[in-house]
Amino acid sequence: MSEPLILQPTLAADACVIWLHGLGADRYDFMPVAEALQQRLPSTRFVLPQAPTQAVTINGGYAMPSWYDILAMSPARAINREQLEASAQQVINLIEAQRDSGIDPARIILAGFSQGGAVVLHTAFLRWQFALGGVIALSTYAPTFGDDISLADTKRQLPVLCLHGTFDDIVLPAMGRAAHDYLSASGVSVQWRDYPMGHEVVNEEIRDIADWLEQRLNS
């Protein structure tokens, strides 16, 4: 397992963002974004973990960095749940490492793009049982949310920012909206923002993320 990329802030760290990349990318993918955000968050550490390289069924079994295997795209996305749980445990280990280093878990934010976002939503709401500072879900979906899942009362105070491209043809906007709507119906403090983009990240989105993070970490 590759070590995560850790970007230390210019001031003493009193907050942390753990940010997961998408399918086929690596821990350096969001490094420029993290560096830009640190200019407005000078005491926030960024931890960028690396997904294991493993076969992805929908890509012909080709091995690539992935948080879990995707077995089928339709009618509903079928995934390897065991691999998802292993990735969630990797995130939990990172949360605990930051906590043990002196960061209050209430000042630890989980962020993830696409497949990475699915992992952080699962981890934050169904696996991690304690406080967190919030979740940023970029161009993603929630394969483990459903009618049979009941969120703990403590999760309803967890702020979530969902961001999606209106032209996304990889993770359809309806999939992201379904995750948002599930959280909203469960009483979670969740916001939705969309942008005229595909399966990507744009500058306006990064500015919105910076504003959202500042409200929670610099106030």
C-alpha cells in the first residue's frame, strides 16, 4: 500500500482534509487543488491517499488504481463491497492517525471525487461512529445508501457539500442528486451545487469548496 501524500500547512496544523482521488487517478491528482486551498486555509493539513492497483471489471479487467471493483454499470452500479469496506477502513486509519497527532476529529473533513466520493460517503455515514467536520462529495454517488439504511442521530449534524457537473456522462447527475436527496430526507445538513461541466473539476467549484471550508475551519 502506497503512503499517502501529505501537504503540511504554513501554520501549525489544527485541521485536516483527507481527499480521495477517482478511478484510475493517483494521490497526486488533487495536489494542485490542495495547494490552492491551503492559501486560504493556512493551518489545514491535506492528506491525499493512494488507491490500490487492482483489476476493474467494467474496464475489461485492466488493473488500475481503484478503491473498489465496478462489476456492472446498469441497471444499478454493482460493486465489490469487500473492497469498498477495505478502502473505508483505510480512510478510518487515516482519521485515527490525524486524531492521534492532535487534530480534533470535528475538524477533519473527508473529501472525494467520483469513486473516492463514494468511499467517503460510506465511511462518514455508515462506518465512522464519532465526530467529523464534514464531507465534500464531488461528482459522485452513494452505492451503499438505501431504504434499508438508517443513519445514526449523530450523523444528522454532519455538514455535506455535494457538487456535480450537469453534463457528467460518467456519474450521471441523477446519481449524485439521489445521494443528496437521501441525506436531505434523513435530516442531514446537505447542500447541492451543480456546474456546466462534465466529469471534472472547475475553478468556480474550487472557489465554492474554499468558501465552504473557510466557514467551517477558519471561523
